Amino acid sequence: MTLTGVEVAKHNDSKNCWVIIHGRAYDVTDFLPEHPGGPKIILKYAGKDATEEFEPIHPPDTLEKYLDKSKHLGPVDMTTVITEKMEESPDEKERQQRIAEMPLLEQCYNLLDFEAVARRIMKKGAWGYYSSAADDEITLRENHAAFHRIWFRPKILVDVEKVDFTTTMLGTKVDIPFYVTATALGKLGHVEGEVVLTRAARKHNVIQMIPTLASCSFDEIIDAAEGDQVQWLQLYVNKDRAITQRIVEHAEKRGCKGLFITVDAPQLGRREKDMRSKFTDPGSNVQNGQQTDNSQGAARAISSFIDPRLCWADIPWFRSITKMPIILKGVQRVEDVLKAIEAGVQGVVLSNHGGRQLDFARSGIEVLAETMPVLRELGLEDKIEIYIDGGIRRATDIIKALCLGAKGVGIGRPFLYAMSAYGFDGVDRAMQLLKDEMEMNMRLIGAASVEELNPSLMDTRSLFNHGSTPADNLAYAVYDPLVNPAQRAG
Ligand code: FMN
């Protein structure tokens, strides 16, 4: 039987809550207290069509998996559903205007240009989730700023007519030493989600790391790959290890060539921009002293399953359940790199999660500069592959990481922004720009291949100097300076 919008609309409170998703109605009354994002966000759509809010945050098989069949109520005649048109809000009208005035793709000349465009045209919540970072976002800005404290010592009179910047990562040959790192919720930026990144990665022969919390299902992202295209899996370890084991085994069966276990997120950081963007919901009612579960932002809503007990003692178990190389993502000090070698993993990513976890964590590039001399001293530099991510926006950043000893770098936000603004063509152009920059800068530094990149090509004396800490913008914004002459009471 087909339901009408009027019938669904009657079930519109916490005691009787139906929602419509993709033209079908669901009774979610009993599910409300279990929803990882809290009941409030569902109640906002009680009796209504929730597809637009649901789609980016939930993989397509979510309802099948988590909502009992008896609660699947059947199709709805969508011509009878009254929708509140987004276009009618003044904010949305302005956004559409900005989209109409967007620069041409050809006018974007570097990765930061995509960020500038995305900031103006993305929906507020999506921009909040992608761009936010922890606390005062000092680490976010430091990730980028740290590269500016490294200078080059180029060689001259080297034959650089042919420049080869292909390399291998975990045994896979790639065109350029970067990979698309795992970033959750791809559909917040683009209706098709992560598969857009899959296609661009294929075109440029680079590796994509598939996030546990992708908007597309894992299988959709795997199916979007072609031929011998290589993908890795990023894993958030579930408190329920049976679920984790199933995910890992499935990924291996589907051909993933690396297991990147995220180790910097026993709890998700506070990303206030993400949290704040939820406060604009008319349904949110923090002023009344109500519970504010949905105000925690997209990040916290989707991550409650992550196991804070994960520790070194678990590594042998991972090694026992998979033959994929294991890489720890989010290592932040040389002592832990040494432990990782001892634990027998194949790689580490020196990363602070794009500044989204511990504010004042150091940049990956700085930790790399701390790590490599120690490994060389101990003769361990070939025991493990070292990657870094965070703040990489230019090919010179990639070259700096390689000179210091990284095997490759991960890039996150720039591809999300390029995808959000221009779809596949945007990501394609962003990757091509990096290749163009790479060729030019390898020539100018005097290196004809990746093997020729080495520490002697750089001056890193300022790298460890934190004198130029990124500006504390938040404090500046709220600071009331002394008024002179002093104001007197009365
Ligand atoms: N890292 C993870 O291990 N798992 C995730 O689900 C995840 N989601 C992310 C979502 C967004 C929107 C962003 C920006 C980063 C995310 N990260 C995640 C961190 C990235 O893998 C990577 O460490 C970081 O983005 C690198 O910094 P960059 O954005 O400056 O390139």
C-alpha cells in the first residue's frame, strides 16, 4: 500500500515518529534513543521527508542494517508530500547567487584557490564539517605554516630535462608521491560522494584511502575503481571487535592493499565550527537548557562506536586477522615510530588528523624531521614506510617531505574542496596542478628523480622553532582592549 504525505505527517513527535527517506516511510519511534546522532535531529524531520539530511551521513545500507524490517512502512506518494523548499530561505538564495558567480575552473591555479571557492559556495554545515579543526585551530594552521619554515638548498647544473616523480607506496607504483587520504562524509560536499575521488585517483594513478565513515558504502567505492586500481582502507576500530574483524576481512577480500588503523582518535576532538553550525537549526533549543546532543556536530554524531581502549597490545591481533600491510595513522612522536617498528607494522602516517584532534599537536613534517635522523642512527630507516599528512597544499610541500625521508604524503581537504566546488573536474584539475608544480619544482631544485631527493637539499634550521605560532584569532576576536582615556562609571 502506498502512503500519502498527509498520513506520514501525523506521526510527528517523539511518541510516534515516522520519517520519509528516498520515497519510503520508516517508523523510527523506538530507534530514537539509539540514534548515534541523538534523537533531536530525527525529530526535526518527524512526519517529513528527511532524505536530504540523511543522505550524506548514512551509507545506503544503513536502514537495512539497523532498522527492523517491521518498521519499514512502504512507499510514499511523493507528490502528496509538502516539502519546505530550501531555496526559499534567504541564506540559500544568497548561496545560489554565489554559485552562479563562481570562478571558472580554469581560474583556479593552486589548491588553496579551491578552498576559497568552496568556502563561498558550500552549505554551512558541510563547510563547517570539512574545514573545522580542534579548539583554537592552532594545529590546523601550524600544519600548513610548518612547511614555510623549511627552505631549499637547490643544486645547479643538473640535467633535469626528464624529470621522473613516479614512486612506490607499499609496493604499488604511483604517478606522483601523494595519496587521497581518508575523509569522512563525502556526500556533504558532492551528491555522488567518495566515488568522485575514486575516479580522479584512477585518472592520475594515485591511491585512494577509503574512510570507515564514508557516505558511499565501502562496496560502492570499491566497485567504482577500475582494473588494477589500488585502494587502502582506513579503519576506526569498533568497540565490538567482531564488527572490526568483519570489516577488515571484507576489505582484504575485495582487494584492499593496505590497512590504515587510525590511532589518534580515542575520542573525537572538539571542532567548534562544526558544532556551532548545528546551532543555527531552528529546531535546536540550547537556550532552554535542553540536552544538546545534535549540537555536537556531524563528527561526534557519527563516531560514538570508536574504541578508546585500543592499545599496542591489540596490534598482534590485527596482524593475525589480515595479510594486508598494517599502517598506524596518527603517530606523533619518534618514540612511537620505534614502537611501531617493534610491533612489526609496515608503516606509519605521521599525522595529527588535519588538526582535528589534539590542538597543539605538532605538524607531521616536524615529527618527520625528528624521526628520520633517529631511524638512520639506529639503521632502521628501511624497516618501515613513513608517510605524513596535514597542510600539504603545494608540490614544494611534497618535495620537502620526500627530502626529509617520507615515502609519500596524504592530502585531505583540498580534494574535498575541489570536489565540492567543481565535482570530478575540480579534483582532476587539483591533481594535475600538483603534477605540473611537481615537474617544475623538481627541475628547479635540481633533482631528476625521487631517489635524488635528500636532506641536503633543504635548510630545516627554523623548522623546530615555534616562535611564529599561528595567530590566536579566537582570543583576539573576544579581547576588549583598554579604552584610553578610561571610561568612568556614572
Ligand atoms: N582521518 C581518519 O583517519 N578518518 C576519518 O574518517 C577522517 N575524516 C576526515 C574528514 C575530514 C572532513 C577531514 C578534513 C579530515 C578527516 N580525516 C580523517 C583526517 C585525514 O585523513 C587527514 O589526516 C587530514 O585531512 C590531512 O590534513 P589536510 O586536510 O590538511 O590534508
